[in-house]
Amino acid sequence: MNHVLLPSLGLLLLAPTAFAQADLEVTITPPSTVPTVYDVARYEVTVANDGRRNASDVELVVQLPETHTSPQVYTLAMVDGHSSACAAVGTTLVCDLGTLRKRRSATVWVDLALPYSSEPMVIEAHADTSSGDSNPTNDDDVLVAQVAYVPVALTAPQAVTNAHCTGVGLTSFYECLLFPSSLTAHPATLLPGGVVDLSANGPGVTGQWWSNGPDHLAFAYYANGDLVLEFEGRGVLPNCWQGVSTFPNSAYVAPYQVCFP
């Protein structure tokens, strides 16, 4: 006689509960083409319910790139609009998606104009539901946003104005623009042969400049022969570069905007 082993009554009762759960999956989708720096582009965040049960009270939180300013922290981007299901809360968007039926999805969007930044600009998203989630490992997604830079037609000699602010940990001239009173400026002239004329800034100050491509500018300043500042930036307008200057043996940095008329 063949014997058939049947699952216990307890397992039969537990099986529907174990498998009939919601399963949220979050995906951030960047623009179809890499946007130019400071151009508005749309980023979409989709929450899909891949489970076998409707997900109730679904909330999506989208963390936008943040400034490195202190003590106040701001969004490191211009927010040009977002889905009506979302509300701006500090540097995040909090989106109420309500009930998300099984095998269905919902998508929200945010339009951002991203600046130059010397560090990655990160967008993060996380979804929650009051129904429980069978696979919480896919409730988050992270996107490192990309921007394209602008070629700058530079013909030396070229007089430029360098606007800047100074702080610790700053990564973008956009952070300076949030505090206009912190901005200062000085003149310079980019001469043929990679020389920076800084004579208007006092005796003993010299400089060298170079470029590794049409959207790139770098220079170094010296005081009485000693290196005092190094800058590297990218084109953000047809006549402007933005970047960050560093100082030897110092925690301070100075985001710069270098422009000519």
C-alpha cells in the first residue's frame, strides 16, 4: 500500500497567510537623455505591487540631492514641479499613493534642474505599506543623477570674473547662490601660454591655467611661488565655468564661478 503524506492542518492554515502578501518594488527612472546642467528634466519613481494582496496606505518618500551647507540643508537642485500626490517636506517629497492593488503600479514625477557638483548627486526613494511586505529588500532604489556640461569657446587673452564663497564640505557654486551675501569676486585674465594674470589682486600673486577639453577649465594660484589655491570646473553656460577650489592643508573649499562677458 502506498502512503500519501499530507501537510498538517497548521501548515494548510498558514500557507495562504504566508504567500498572500503585498510586495512593493521601487524603481527610479532618469530622463531618457542626460540633461544639460541647469536644464529642467523629469525623474519618475514607480511603485509596483508584485504581491498577491492589495497594499494599503502606501507612502513613498523621495530624498532629493542635498546641499552640504550648515546648519541649514537645502535641496541641491531647482525643483520645477512634482506630482500632485506628493508634498515637499524639507529636501524630500512625501507621496500618498493610497491603496495599490496587487499586480498594479503607480508612478510619480519630479522636475529638477541640477547644478554642477564635485560630488555625486543622489536621489533615493523608499515605499511603505500598512499591509506588510513579503520582500522589503526591493522597497528602495537609488539613482546617481548625471548632467552634461556646456562647451565654452575660450580664446586667450580673456578677462574673467571669479565669484566665490568659502566653507567646509561645499561641492557646488549653487550652494553659494543660496547665500548671496557670502559671495565675493576678483578679476583675472587668462593669457596665452597658460598664464593667469592676477596683478589686479596685489603683488606676488601669479597663476597658471589649463584645459582638458571644451567644457573643462583648471587653474592654480601661487603667492610668492607657493601654491595657495587649485580650481577645477566645468562649463555651465557658453561663457561660464563652475567648480570648486581647494587650499593646501585646509579643510576649507571655495566653490567658484568663472565668467567672461
